[in-house]
Amino acid sequence: MLMKSQGAMSSKPSDEGTPVSAKIRERLLAARKRFYANDNIADFIEPGELERLLDEVQVKMQGVLDSLVIDTNNDHNTANTARRVARMYLNEVFRGRYVQAPAITEFPNAEHLNELMIVGPITVRSACSHHMCPVIGKIWIGVMPNEHTNVIGLSKYARLAEWIMGRPQIQEEAVIQLADLIQAKTQPDGLAIVMEASHYCMAWRGVKDMDSRMINSVMRGVFLKDPNLRREFLALIPQRS
């Protein structure tokens, strides 16, 4: 019986040498889930795997530096760059892909608030999914609650925005993702979001235009149906600069 057990154990396929990124990808494919640059995949990352993923990204980032013909063995400025970049991507600028949404406590609208509320400007930082260059800007959020709306703290809007923006994004899709998230959590009569941002894929490369910005908006519910309310929201946004 012991020999049979040992034989069964030895014949069991081992995934010890499989990269952690491949394991995560297999789970996503098995569940038929998307894993685009701006998708959150936290549900498919098991405990301890994020640190192993960091190690894997470090190795591959070192390969990039080697292919760029940078002598990281002797150049003191780039000696630990591969690790720093891996940590930056996974733990900071793309963190919104790999961790669960921030815990948000929702309260009933006990006072039956039904007046326009505006939150902002909220400073947001993201990265263009085309060139991985920074996207830095501000967001204004307008909410028209009703008696059934869930109320969340003002700082929670900033936390939700940070989570959505912490992924390689294009601005148009980022604002829609944020609107979907806030709408699902608060269920207001209307939701309006305006984002203005500088894109370093234009400022740092390409046309190298330092002054251009992109402004876009999403209007939901009464903000879409009532032009007067929409004008009021836009008029109450402080002068953008």
C-alpha cells in the first residue's frame, strides 16, 4: 500500500516550475473572465501569489534592461531598478488590477437628501495603456440622491477613483468604469462625472505638447435628462486649470 501511494504521488503532475502568471491566467481562462489591462483580477490571485508575481516581473524587467544594453551590474543607478519597477507596477501604479475594491460603508439616506452634491476636485493618477506613460488629472463627481440612495463618506469617492485609475487605462473607459461603480454602490437618481487630465504619452513623446489636456464626462439619470441640472453641475465646478 505504501509503495502504491508513493507511486501515485510521483505520477501526480507538479506545477512547481509553472510561472505564477501562467497559473493566474489559467484560472481566468477557465472561468471565461476577461483580463484586459483595465480589468481587476484580484478574485483569481491566491494568498502569497502577488509576492511571487512581483519576483517574476522583476526577472522579466531585468530582461528588458538587458535588451536595452544597460549595464546594471556596474551602473549603481540601475542596480536595483528591475525590482523597483516591479514593485511600482504591482504595489502602486497598477495596484487597482490586483487588489479587491476598498471597503466602503454605505448608510441609508435617513434625512432624505435630494439636493445636488458635488465632490472634487479629486486628483487621480493612472497610466495610458498604449504607452504606459502617466495620466494625471482631476475628477469632479456630481450626485443627485433620492430617499433610497445609499450615502457614502466623501473620502470614499476618492478611494473608489484611486482603485479604478490604478490600472493601465484610457480616459474614456476609466470614467465609465468609475460611474458604473459609484452608481452600483449608491443608486442615485443621477450621476455626473467630469475628468480633466494631462497625458504624458503626448507630453513626453510623440508631439511633445506639454499644454494639451483631455476633458470628458459621463452623465447618468437626471443629469442626462435635465439640461438645467446638467448646466448647474457644470457651472458649480470650480475653474479648471
